[in-house]
Amino acid sequence: MSSTLATQPAPVVASQATLWGHQALQPGPVTARWQALDRDSSVLHQPHWLAGADAAFDELYESTDWRSMRRPMYDRIVDVPRLIATERRGAVRKGTALDTIVAGVEALLGVTADHIGLNLYRTGADSVTWHRDRIGRQRDWSVIALVSLGGPRTLSVRPWSGSQRRAASRHYALASGDLLVMAGACQRDWEHAVLKTAAAAPRISLALRSRQFPQGPLFQHVGVPPLMV
Ligand SMILES: O=C(O)CCC(=O)C(=O)O
């Protein structure tokens, strides 16, 4: 654990741990359907995709080299309000929780993760503001899979531009073990955020990104827009 993290409050996973969350780590089937945001962009939210998610939270919380970052905002340099880590696919050790989760997502998508990002939201004050992921901003399609571990948080999605952004917003309540996939032009035409909230237990999200065209079982679901099949 990094020294930055050591100064943070200890996680309170035990208060919300579930029997399901402490089973053996095992990705499950996907029964949810794609929801079209518009003609080119779709989101799939699969609750309870990963059994053993609470134990995976504990392992990743301890073993990840979390970094705090600062970034320019207007005329100031501010703290990024969450801790962050990145992994190269080739550097992920076999048999770890990260390896099992990444392999499970890759099997569904039919791609190798080009980029693995991890976010640690320590409290409700940690967040990620509205943004589009760089990997897909200029592309007709990209695929980003998010796996949630630990406390629940809401991921919001809204159009990137236009006057009806608020009305068109969607909100996904993500619990430990949930999988959310954004596909198509979600990073070109839509933006997403995990906004601050009054109180929240610690949460880790894994973000797997790929530029390869996904051909796995997730993309053979009925209901995927024509673009994706
Ligand atoms: O924590 C999440 O689920 C979202 C993370 C995210 O938007 C990102 O890493 O770009």
C-alpha cells in the first residue's frame, strides 16, 4: 500500500460485506441486455456479475500501488479527488484477483484490455467529474468495461453536447460485483461521471479499455444496435 493511502481512513468493507461478496472469486453469466443510448452508443449493466467481489476489493486495496495525482483546473493545480493506479496487461500476475477479473471481462468482450485503470474512491467526497475517455473520443466505437468492488456508487451518463443534456442523463446504481460496459460511440458522443455524494463506503472500480473491435459473446446479444454486430 502506498504511503498516501496509509494516511486514509481504513476501509469499512466489513459493514457492508455480503455472503455473496465473500464467495470464491468467479465471474458469472451476463443476463442483462444492452440499453441503447442512441443509434450509435449502448450501455450494458449486469448486476452481481462477480461473485467474491468483496474479497477482491480487500486484495486490490492492499496490493495496488495507489497514487494521488494533481491536475490543472482553471488557474490552479488541484488534487484529483480519488486514488489511481494503472497496470499493463502483461504485468498482471497470474492467479491474482485482478487477473481473474480482467480475464473474465476479456472473455466476454473477446478482446485483450489495452489499458487497465483502477480508481479508489475513499469516501463520498472522492469522485470523477464528467469526462469522455481519451481512448474513444475520436472513434466511432470503443469499448470500456467497468467492474465495481466495495461500496455502492452511481455512474451517470449524459450527452456530451446539446441543450437537453440534463433530461437525457442516465444513472446506473453500481454495487459490488457489478459490471457496466459502454460500447460504440459512448466516448465520442456521451460523457460519464461518478459524482460526489454525502457519504459512501470505499469503492474500487476497474476500468478496462480496448480499441480492438469486440467480437465476444457480449456482442452477440439480441438488442445490440446494428453498428455493433
Ligand atoms: O469509477 C467508475 O466506475 C468510473 C471510472 C471512470 O470513469 C474512468 O476511470 O474513466
